[in-house]
Amino acid sequence: MLQKALVGAYIVKQQLTGNRRYPLALMLEPLFRCNLACNGCGKIDYPDEILNQRLSLEECLGAVDECGAPVVSIAGGEPLLHRDMPAIVRGIIARRKFVYLCTNALLMEKKLDDYQPSPFFVWSVHLDGDEEMHDRSVCQEGVYTRAVAAIAAAKARGFRVNINCTLFNDAKPEQVAAFFDSTKALGIDGITVSPGYAYERAPDQQHFLNREKTKQLFRDVLARGRKGKDWSFSQSSLFLDFLAGNQTYHCTPWGNPARTVFGWQRPCYLLGEGYTKTFRELMDTTDWDAYGTGNYEKCADCMVHSGYEATAVNDTVLHPLKAMKVALRGVRTEGAMAPDLPVDKQRPAQYTFTQHVEIKLADIKRAKQVQEVAVETQ
């Protein structure tokens, strides 16, 4: 309730001041390094020079202040590999921002002593289904068991814990529904669910969902849980309604801006099509209309929460009765779907990943040379 109240007040303030584009959640990626190598990940194939990069404590808190979003989602890579992560979390909480610390949980039990329960702090544990589904997703056996043990340990200490579940086209509705049922025994505080995004560099390109399959999958899953009312989702009712094909939404890429070791990522957390040095430069110089489903080929099948949750939240503020109706009655899982966005006029994909990597490697090399010269002159 505290989070709903403070985030709601922030949104109303933005609306009253006439601010059309504002962030809801900062996606903070202090590092890309991870202790897993999942097939659906687009973050693990950088050169070691980049995987070894870290945003400093000062850079992380500076990004929080610069952005001003009421929620900060710390992702990666695996954030618990960052030695300053406890101080980063404390600094964000001190600013009365809500922190979602995303983790695969392999280091979570070991690190619990470094954190304190707070209404502003949530562990967001990556869990893509039951043991079979999750271990297949992360390409390593035993990860599900360790994640569940870490969740239990965190709940025993009074922490808020969510799970972050990504679904792919091999997901079976009855199995997903049974998994959501099983999470009640874990005592988790919420479920964040989303279809996977087809990162162009992900090793496995076979199992990403297109929009039609996404809508049918979520209808089939939600129908098995009283239209979603059986489960505690940490997302808006209208976003779930969108996933089930009942809303026609445009993406709101500025709603979840991303700060990474490259800088402020243009246009969103999922696409790295250029970077800026400041948040204001990101907001003022990005051609936002060039992105999103219907505008850009890479966005054609995206229905991910980082792009559409902000749209749904804005719709909730503007149309609270519509949102309340969905929340009370549940998500409609039968009947005609809302019309989808046409993609016949979308611009073709541009592939700029190599260029960004080369620029960053050159920056790292120059910084190293400057450091070496400084050492020699001392």
C-alpha cells in the first residue's frame, strides 16, 4: 500500500504538471557479468573487458538522483557480484525509492546478512517456472532448488520477496498455472510475469514468443487461475489484460529508462541503439516515435513489462473504473481480441551492437593508458 500510494502520488504530480514523458522505474545495470549463461540472455556475450566493468556507488546513486523515478530495478548480469551492492541499496532506500534487487539467487543466502528488511526493499528472484522449466531456462541443474531455499531464508528474516518469471514459446499453460499455484507455499509477495524478448544476440532464438502466441498463452494460463485472480501479481491489472490481448497499447519506452556501463541506453532497457551521457540528453534527443511495435522491426513482437507496464499504469490513472473492473472480474480469457498494431510500415532493423562495443573498448583502452602514464610519472 505504501508503494501504491507514493508511486500514485508521483504519477498524479507528473500529470498535473503536464509532463508527458516521465520515468516510472529506473532499470539500473551496474554490471553485465553473471554466474549463469542462460540461452535467452542478450547480456552474456560481451568481451571480458566490458564484462569486468562496474558502475561505481557514486555513479549508481547519481543515476537515481538524475532520473528521479520512484522505483529502481537493479538488474544485470548478476547484481550480487557487485561488491558495493549493499551500499547502493542503502543509498537508494535512504532516498525513499523502492528497490527491486533482481537476482538468480545463487549468492542470495550468502549475502542476506548484508541487507536489512525494509518496506522500500524487495528481493526479485528470477524463477521461470517449476524445477523442470527453470533449470532448462537457465541451462543448469539445481538452480531452482537453491533459489527456493534462498526465498525461504529471506522470508524467514522478514524480507519482501517477489519472483520474476519469463515465459517462452515452449511454456505449457497447465504447467505454468500449477507453478503459480505452488508459489503460495513459498510465501512470496508478488509475481512479475512477462514474455521473453528476442534479444538479437541471445544464443537461443528458437523459443521466443510472437505477439499472437503471447496473447493465447496468457489467456490459457490466466483462465486456469480464475482469470488471474488466484495469484498475486505485482503488475497492474491492465497490463495483464494487455498480455491476454484485450488492450491495444503503444510502448512507453521512456517509462523504464536504463543506465548501464555504456551510459543511458537508447531507447529502452531491451534495445541498445545508442547511449547518452545524461538522462536529460536521453529524454530530449531520442526520437521516441522511431521505436515501438509498428514503428521498428526489432519491436514487432515485444510485449514486455519494461515497455508496456508504464502504458498500462498511465491508462489506470486516466481510466480507474476500467482498471477496477478488470481487477474485480479478472482478465477476459475468451472472445475476440483487441486489434493489434499494424507493422506494415515499420522501419527495418539496424544492427549497431558491434559499433557500441568497439567504442566502449576504445574508451577502456584510453582510460587504461592514461592510468599507466599517471603511474609512471609519480
